[in-house]
Amino acid sequence: MGWGGGAFGGGGGGFMGGHSGSAGNGLPFGGIPTELMDGVNKILATEPEHPVADIHFTQLPTSDEPGRLSLPQLLSTYPAWVIGSSLLAIVISAAAISGPLLIGYAVDHGMNPQHFSFATVVWCALLFLLIAVASAVLQRVQVNVTGRLASRIMHDLRIRVFTQFQRLSLDFFTEEKAGVLMSRMTSDIENLQQLIQDGISTFAQQGLQMVTMLVILFVLNVTLAFWTVVLVVPILLILSIWFHQASEKGYLRSRDGIAGVLSDLSESLYGIRVVTANNRQHRNIRNHRQVVGWYRDANMFTGRVNAVYGPVTLMIGILGQALILGIGGNMYLHATLTLGALTIFFSFLSRFFQPIQLLVQQYNLLQQGRSSIIRLRELLETPPSVTEKPDATQMPDIEGRITFENVTFGYDPANPVLHDVNLTIEPGESVAFVGPTGAGKSTMAKLVTRFYDPTAGRITLDGIDLRDVTMRSLRSQLGVVPQEPFLFAGSIRTNLAFGRQGITDEEINEAIDIVGLRDLIDRLPNGLDTVVHERGQTLSAGERQLLALARAFLARPRVMVLDEATSSLDLQSETVIERALDKVLEGRTAILIAHRLTTAQRANRIVVIDHGGIVEMGTPSELLAAGGVYAGMYDAWLQSGGRDVSRVTPAD
């Protein structure tokens, strides 16, 4: 099954290892109770072997990936299943139509006073029963076939959407709400699954029955069929066109509404601590009520449209039956129509309106599916802002020389954040970027890691333009430690080994000792196999930062980028982190986004950024002696209670 070392814990920290240890240390329970293990093992014993999936991610779509998302494109992926489902629909439709024909035959040839034949009635009844049983069996088979088809298509679509998320650039996730993206992977795909599993087969069967019955009606009696077409079909056609336009508008609003509900819910849950601390519960409820109200209004609009279309079509059907009964009864009395033919005609006409009612119900499902396809298509056709060239080459092993050449960049191109920046960072040199909030420090780091591309100019690594190499080969030689380290669901071991495959326990233990994590690992109930819950909230900020630092170290990068890694830590934790940094950064090129000057003083060189450019640059002692911007920042730091770190060097 491959559970060990995965999301549920590695090695001995899987199912059995989390009960008493986690509970005793105040951690959430992450295992299975002992009394349930026998049943779990029996279930797992029946599971087939699941080979490891051979996934090869590429930054650019490959030629074997599906084309533009549409319902026919989704169905064309599994033609055999679609053909099988279509054949079943044809057979089931034929079985449904044969019932009235058998009844009409029995009336004309078995119940006619001049040609009474009880045997004919019995044989028609037995054949009718046999067809009904066969139809029930075939419908069961069809449900199984369409269910499997829908499951396979949705499996592929979920992977396709998730792959698109991996390809999109950082600015997409900055501008888009997480709840909206979640709705694409949940409600939109679920709507499509229901459409493929239930809606399409119903549409096919009922549509086929309607066309076939209409042909049979003309064969039985042209006059009655003509009145049916002239009086009933045009009204239904006009009504259906109106319903199509109105319901499409309503379901698009509904899809936007549920996306807003999920987005607001996700934001409120993620920020529940801030909400509680600021007594924002009542405001959040009021805001959520507004969001849910928009979703309710969209559903009410759709409901009103359905409330008009459904009853009106039912009324048209009843009036049509009354008309045909009057005309057909008069023809029977004048011997221009047999009783069996009238029975077949009236039975077909009643069934002719039943598919319409079913199609109305399934049309809602079709509209939901179409709305979901539109939303998913927009997502899949969104291009990443940072793209990889088709002829991009592999980045060779680097020394770590980073050069900014006349770099200009703005998140909004009309409002640049950086202007004509020129800077060279030598291999093995640590450079701290300091400056006021919003000056562009983190932006420069994001350009180095190619989260964004410069608007003008270029950035090179050992003389190679970052845009000329593959992102995988570039980022495999870069290590990033964010200001707020993120720990994934799984064990401590899997989080440390996140950045590189094939990491051994010896390497993990070496990293633990280097960054000073040994005491933490020894305290945890299952050591490296302890399961991390809720993004590591049971750990302190310093412990999470040390884990992120060890994770970056294990990736063996030549260049390290630390984005204010100590800004949210207490003095003791900051001291521990800084000692770990000295060891981790040894021999590596490093970019330090420094909020605290204690971190900046440990760098070989300090670059002061303000007003979108470099205003000062030099060693810590040189900048202090110059009495410029950095010296002013340092004096303000001391006056605000900061400790004197003017004598601190990277070797201290």
C-alpha cells in the first residue's frame, strides 16, 4: 500500500505509533485505536497492489495532453465505454417503445370482438414482462458502465486541473482566492461527474425515444401526428429556448456564488485566531450571511425559472392529450382509425411528454455541467506569467554568481517596484537586503528564484540568463526559507526530505545536528516519525523555522534565499537560528532579506534598498562608518531597544 513514510507518518510512526504518544504530549490523535486494528488489517489484506505512479511533470504542456476542455473531448478519452453506454441506451429505448406496440397489437388481434384470441393476449403479456425484466437488467448494467466512465474521466480531470495549478505562476495565487480554486476542484468537477454519470445517458435515451415515437406517430396516422407537431412542438421549442437562456445565466451566477461561499469560509477558518482575538465573530457572521445571500438569490432565480418551465410543459402535455383524444376518438367512431392504433397513439403521446419532463430535470444538470466546464476551461487556459522556453536548457552545476543587469520590475507594469537595478553577488558571498517595508527587498529575492520575471533587463546565474534554463534545473540549485515556514501533513521525516528525493537517514540526522534540532527530535513522541498536524501549529515558531532551514539545507542548494527568517522570533530563538545559519550558509551564496539588523550584520555585504533602487552598498562596518542611510537605521534600531551588534561577524 505504501503507507509508511507518507502522509500518515513514516517508518514506525504510521497507524500504530500516534495514539498514546501524541495524546500524552498534548498533540491531536493521529492513529487508529488498537481495538480496531484487526479489522483494518483484514480490509488492507483485500486491497490490490497499487504500483507507484510514474508521474513526469513538465512546465510546458506536452503534445499528448488533451486539447481544449469540452464535453466531447472528455468523452473521447474512453471511446469504448462511450460506445458501450450508447448501445445500451439504444436497446433500453427500444425496449421502452416496444411496450405500447405490444399493447396495441394485443388490442387489435386479441381483444377485438370479431378476432378474440386469449392466447395472443397471454403471449403479448409474457413478452411485455420479459422485455421489462431485460430492460431492468440492462439499466443496471448501464448505471455500472456510466459510473465507471464518469469515475475515470473525473480522475483524469482532477489530475489535469491539479497539474495546471502546479504550472501557474505565483501572481495567479496571489490574486485568486483559495476558496474559488477549491470550488474548481470540488463542486465544478462533481457537477461534471453527475452530468456524465446520470445526465448524458438520460438525455440520450429520452431524446431517442422522443424521435422514434414521433416517427411511429406519423406512421400510425398522419393527421393526428400533424396536429401534434403543429400545436405542441412549436410551443415547447419556444419555451425551451427561453429556458436555456435564463437557466444558463442562473447557473453561472450559482457557480460564482458557491465559489464565494467557499472562499469566505476558507479565509475565516484560516484566520480564526485573528478573528477571535479581535472579537470579529459577529462581523464575520454578518459578512458570511451576505455572501450566502448572494448564493441563495442565484438559486432562487434558477428555481423561479424551473417553476415556470416545468408546470407549463406539463399543462401543454395534458392539453395535447385532450386534443388527440377528441380527434382520435372521432376518427375511431367513423372507422378511420382502429382501437389498437388509437391506444398505441395515445400511449405514445403520454410517453412523448414524459421524456420532456425528464429532460427538463436533466437540463438543469446539463446547465450546471456547462457552467462548470466554462469555469474549468477558463482555469486550464490561463497561461502562467512566468513561462519556460520550449528550447530551455538544463542549468549546469553553478558556482553561485548572481548578477542583476539593469533590472526593472513591477507587479503592475505601469507602476514599477524596482528601477534599473545593477548588482553582482559573488560565489559564496552572503548579502543582506535591508530597507523600509515595500522598498523591494523581497521582490529582488523573488526575481532570483524566478517566481517573477523582470519587466526589463535580466538576471543571470554564472552568466546564464535565468529565462534560458528549465525551472526544475534552476530551482534544484536554489534553497528558499520563507518568513512563515510551511509544514505539510505527514511526519517530521517527510517534511525534512521534501526538497530532494533519496535522502538517507544519515543525511537527515546530519542536518538535524547542524541546525540544532536534536533536542526537539528527542522530545517528540515518535522522533522523526511524529506526525505534523495543522501545518505544525503544535510546534513553536522557532522550531518550525529550524525545520524549514534543515529542509532547505538537505536540498543541497548552491544558493540560499532567506526571506526575513528571523523577523517573528524571540531573542533566544533568533540566536539559535542565527547559529544554524552560520553553519548552513557556509560556502554558499546567500541572499538574506533582513528585517532585524542582527541578521544583516552577519552578512558579508549589506545592500540598502529604497525607492525602487540601491541607495547604499558595502560591508557592515563600511556602512556604519559612512554615516548614511544604514547608519541612521542602525541608530534607530539601538534607540528602539535593539542590541549593539556592530561587532558581530559571520564567524562569531
